[in-house]
Amino acid sequence: MSEAGIVARYPADAQKADGLRAAAGLILSGGPFLVVTPHPVIAVPLGSVAALFLVFALRTLARQFETIQVDKAGLQVTGLWRRRIGWDDLEKVSLKYYSTKRDRSGGWMRLVLAGAGRRVALESQLEGFDAIAARVAEAVLARGLVLDKASRENFLALGHYLPGDD
């Protein structure tokens, strides 16, 4: 594993866009409660949607304070909460692609690392995501971890071949 460290953050533009989406969702789903008292048949689903947008807004807010640091020892996320997974503790890795279009031309990736009772999830909008994925691929090879077929194919799409047992 190379010696140089990586420091990454989620870009401000992406966070601003997510914040606007969260605000719009909260206004559209929670706004009616400020004007009228909806019937329970309407209030329950509308309130549930508002709760989802609130969680999305809080997650977006938390990401504004996050910094991801990768070094020869592992990966650390600092911000409102601190999480660290050492490469020696790495037990499970998955890399999933979520398409936003039928032709799969648009979408994002989500990289999840787990080990020693901790879990870290990173999305591809993160600046430096490809370099972080490369470091994770090195750690997967060094630890001899076996990934599911979809994760191996997604790492391959980023230029990192990881062998499997199927």
C-alpha cells in the first residue's frame, strides 16, 4: 500500500444541491401541516415522507463537517462523529452502483467498509473517491477478502481487478 495519505471532503456544490432537495421535500411534505390538519389517511403517508426528508437533511448537514482521511493504517471519517476502520480490521467491503436512468448512464456508487464493529459508507460524489476506492481495493487484496460479484464488477469499472470464487 502506498505511503501518501488522502484527504477528501464532499464538494460544497453537491451539498448545496442536496440541501435544496431536502428543503423542497420538507416544504412539500411538511408544509400542509402548517396550513391545515390533514385527515389521518393523508397525514400518515405525508408525515412519513416528511420524516424521510428530515433524515436526508440531517445527513446532508452532517456531511458538511466530514473529512475523510486515508493513510497506510486505514480510513478515518471525522466530523460530528468519528469513525475509523484500520486495514487490518477490514472484514467486509461492498461497492454498489445505483442508476438514475434506465440506460445506466447516470447514477452514483456507494462504498461500504465494515470491520471491528464499525461501518463507514462513502458515496462517489466524494472528492477523491476513485483514489479511496483504489486504496480499499489494495486492502481487499492484502486481506484476501472475497467480494460479491456486483462489487467486483464495480471495482473493475473503476479499473481495479479483484478476484472472486465464482
